Amino acid sequence: MNQHLSSFGFACASLGPALLLALGAVLGGVWPFLGLLSIIVLVLLLDKTRIGRLASADQADWLPRLVGGLHFVLLGLGLWSIGVENHLTSGQKIVLVAGMGLYFGQVSNACAHELIHRGDRRLRALGTAIYCSLLNGQHVSAHMLVHHVHAGTARDPNSAPLGRGFWRFFLRAVTDEFTAGLAAENKRRRGRRRGVHPYVTYLGGAAATLLAAFFLAGGLGVLVMLILALHAQMQLMLSDYLQHYGLRRAVDAQGRVEPMGPQHSWNAPRGFSAALMLNAPLHSDHHMNPAQPFPALRHDPAVMPTLPRSVPVMGAIALIPPLWRHVMDPRVRSFQQATDRHHGNVMPRHARRTGSAARVLSE
């Protein structure tokens, strides 16, 4: 019975905020505020519960599909409500956009991430469509062909070395991820005919999204869509920043990189926030077993480094780089000492700020 209740709570964590935000878009009133609070306050209140630790195996099949479908319903309703005159007050619209941005950044991104790792082509297409609707389709190629190959090295734009603040990381990674994914796709397609280039799909999907936003809400809808996309992309980059900060894979004298292990990703095995993000914060197990569905992901604190707070809380801390370094840099160094891992991890404070990810391999 307890496991059944926990599985039910797991589903409610990822679906409940979407329902409240949808009611906010349709009904207005107090619902937009409840939708926003369901993402912010409940994370703080429920993270010490067992919600999210006992997801049932059957949820691996239907829950990502349902969350993925609700993403498009919520996005459409939100843009429609922005464009309807006198439907919501200005305050309600601002709160609704803030809540949707948090939901898309934390839940939709996590759902899309889960889906692009599935073997079913239709599920991968759904995950890709979610990323395209957030104007971030290139993340599919960058994640699959670059991040999962080079995570924990300077060749991965989404792995931050010790000492690099989030804002510097974000401004660099958002462009390097696009170019690194494009280069990887071009290399994969070299000498072969594989149909439409994925980047044509990504850019076409982004254009279609902006066109739909204009149809639903005019110029204001396009502006809101751009704000939502930027917010969601920033949260995705925040997750990558948190989950790989300072943890580098060793490189031997011949340039061979050690295999990805449990020690190369930070984890946040909290209750509600882990459920909200379909166990994406159990990141070490995901990197060692990328095809593992989210209910099967586990955390072993004996060998997997653990963040002191949930991903949403640590993300807020990361927005203030001095505070982030105060909290995390001693933990990184302590983990290095405990595991005897010293191999060019530190990013010099005054290091050169230009150059591609591949050229900073020695940093």
C-alpha cells in the first residue's frame, strides 16, 4: 500500500502543476497563483518525503507520454490566454507565464530528456518535438552525440569546470552546444544519405512554434514564447551545470578518457523535486545506463556525489556565483581528496574567455 501511494504521489508531482496552470489559463482567478506555488512551495515542503523514490515500473510507459502530451496542451492554452483580451489581468498573465516557464524548464525538459533516450522512434520523436517547441531542438543532437560521449571533459560544452560561474558557463554553452551538435551530426552523416538533416527539423520546428504563437496571441504571443523558451533553456543549462560542476574524468598519457562512472555526476535524490523531474536528478545512474527508464534509476550515496539541496534550490544558488562557489567548491575539493582525483579540474579565474569547447581541453 505504501509503495502504491508513493507511486501515485510520483505521478501527481509531475502532473499536478500542469493541471493547476491549465486551470489558471482557462479560468484565471486564483488558479495561476496556485500553479506557480505548486512548483515553488511544494518543492520546499515535500522534498523530505518519499514521493519520487518508489515510482512504479508501469509509469515508465505511460507517464512520459502523458506529460509530453500535456506539455503541448499547456503551451497552447497559455499562449491563447495571453492573446485573449480581458481574459486575465496583467498580474495573472505574469504569474501564469512565470509558472509555465518553471514547469517547462523543470518538467517538460526532463520529460523530453527521458523520451529521446527511448528505443521507440515515436517516443524519441515526441521528445524532439518538445525540445523544438521550446526553440531548443539542437539539444537532442548535442545531448546524445556530444554530452553522453564527452561529459566530464572540456570537450563537452555542458560540463563546467571548477571555478566557472553559471552566467559565464551559460553564455558560452548555449552557442557551443549548437555548434558542437551540428558538427557531430555532420560527421555522422558524412558519406551517407540519411534524409532530412536533423537541424532542418529543429529550426523548422522552432519556426512553426513561433508561427503558432503568433496565430494564437499575435506579436505578444511571439514575445511570450521567446521568454518561455529562454527561461526553459536556462533551466536546462542550470541542470547540466549543477550535475557536472567540477567533476572531471581522468585522461591518461595517451589521451584516453576514463569511462563515465558514478563519481562523475552530482545527484539530488530528493522526494518531490525528483518526482517532478522524472528522476532526472539521479544523474550518475543515468549516465552509466542511458537507456534505463526513470523508475529504475537509483542513487548510492557511498559512491555517487550528492548535492546538499534539491536541483531547484541549488539552481537558485547557482544564479549567484560567489554564493555557489562558497557552497560547492569545498565539496568538490573534498570529493577530489576523498577519491584522489586531481587532473586539471580547476578553471583559472582569469583564464581566456574565448575559444571553442575543444580548445579548452587543458583547462
